[in-house]
Amino acid sequence: MTPPAVAAQSPFNPATDRVGRVLCFAAHPDDIDFGAAGTIAAWTAAGVQVSYCIMTDGDAGGFDPAHRAEIIALRASEQRRAAELVGVTDIYYLHERDGYLEPTHEVMKGVVKLIREIRPDVVLAMHPERNWKRLQKSHPDHLAVGEAVTRAVYPAVENPFAYPELAAAGLAAYKLPWLWLYAGPEERENHFVDVTDHVPAKLDAIHVHVSQHPDVKAMEAAVRSGMTANARRAGMAEGRSAEAFHVVAVNDQGTIAGF
């Protein structure tokens, strides 16, 4: 099951392409909520099992010097509460250092391990390409998430000889159907999900991250404006809200072994 969507040159057809499990990757606590919480709320409402993997602890975030010793626990607590608001309770961390994330083989192996364990229909991750229109979307950690996940998705996840210790531990190779990327350049976005009914849940989830967003009014206005613009680009009716993705078919009916 999948939320209703309007596609613009998207290879994903919500009427026929099944989504039962989704694994979402992000650099920091709050990234998923800004990028995809509306779509995730729609998925969980439809019975889809959604899991999160946050690659860093967000230890370089926040604004209050007095909170440095407790920032990791604070941000984990915020992410847990935000996730619950959109129906997600399954959260993993790779515990990389905030601001130092790189697409290393250690990180990639962690990604491969988790994908092989969960075996999702969709992997959702941050985009590996820089957004020059809004550089804040392209934090180096965000780009590292996209690069690490994209490299892991093909070929390592489906190659039984990649990271052989994982296969030895019983984690068999897996052919992922779909890769959905968020927070990337607009010109790459080819799939729009109508999240109008889930805007309140998305905003509630974002509001939980109070340690990161002191100007709540400006933050909410920017999020609403972005979703409205997405819906307009997708050709949706006036007053609708949408989240935008770059959807890539990894293994579909046209895929042959090794290509």
C-alpha cells in the first residue's frame, strides 16, 4: 500500500507498485521530519512498516552551550517523539560524529547490514547531489548519506560477495526494488506525494525538535510554503500540499542480472 501520489516522469506507479516496508536514512535527528514526514505518516496510516536509521547522533546541533553534555540524549528523545507522531517506533543509529560523516566502507557496511535485515520495498535517503538553490539542504553530512546509501544499494546489497562477513552471519543478498531520494535539487525531483491530509502530523513532528529550531513561526512558514510549491509544480489543485522525491527504480521488470 502507498499514499496517493501525482507523478511527473516517475517510474513509480502508486496504483501497481507495492510498498509494505520502508527504511529511511538521514544524517541527523529532524532531517526525515523536514524531508518526508508527511509521506511517512501516509504510509503508516495505510499499514506500511517504516523504520528510521539516523547516521549521526546530532551532537554538533543546537544553540545553547549549556546543553552540550546532554545534546545527544536530547536529540534522540526528540527524534523518538517526532517519529511516534507519524507512526514510527523502529529507530536505528549508526552513531557517526555529526559533521564528520563520510561514505566509508564502515558506514556502507552498516547500511547494507540494515537493508538486508529489514528487506524493504523502498529505501528512502537524502540526495547525494548538492542543491545550489538552497545550500542549507546540502549539509556535507546530507550528501554523505546519499552517497553511502546509493553505493550500498548497488551493488553491495545485492552482491553476495560484498562484505562477506554479513553473508556469513546469515544476511543474504537482497535486490531492492526502489530508492527514493529527498532534499535534493529540484531538477532531479520526479515524484510528488500529496500529503495534504498529513500536514498537521508533519508539522507536529518538526515542532518536537525545539533544540534545533528556535524560530518556530519562520520555520513553519517555510515548510508550508515549500509543500505548497511542490504541489504546484506537480500540477495538483490549489490548496494542496506535497513532498517531492527523486525516485529511482533499482530492480524492476526491466532489470537483468548485473545491469
